Amino acid sequence: YKVKKSDVPADAVTSSGSGLDPDISPDYADLQVHRVAERNGLSVSQVDKLVRDHTSSRILGFMGEPRVNVLELNIALKDLAAKS
């Protein structure tokens, strides 16, 4: 799988070096689903569902962009991996 430069979400290259960003774009989360699934012994569909479950919509349906809450997602991943 080869990613073209134009296919990379902006926050994938502009996120903080600390990795402690509170939210990421759904596109950036999607780029990481396979790696996260493998690392945690989960299926891609399980991780994809968690990403969708922790993605917020635009405010009032039109303001801002959809975001994935990284903290809540990581807690859910840890809980699911512990059950597997």
C-alpha cells in the first residue's frame, strides 16, 4: 500500500511531536487502524468500530470538522485488548 503525498491528512504531518494531541482527524485515524489492530491483537474491524464510536461530528452539523478523541479511543482500545 503506497500513500501519495496528497493522500496524507494535514494533521498527520502537523501533529505535535509529543503525540499528545487531544483529537485527530478521522482520516488520520484511518491511516493507523491496521497498525493499531496488529499491535493490540485486535481485528481491523474492531479498531475501525472504536474509531467510529469515538468520532464526533461537526458542531450543529456545519461548524468545524469531525474529530476523533484520542484519549477516549486509547482507553477503549486498552479495555478491548484486555478482554481479548
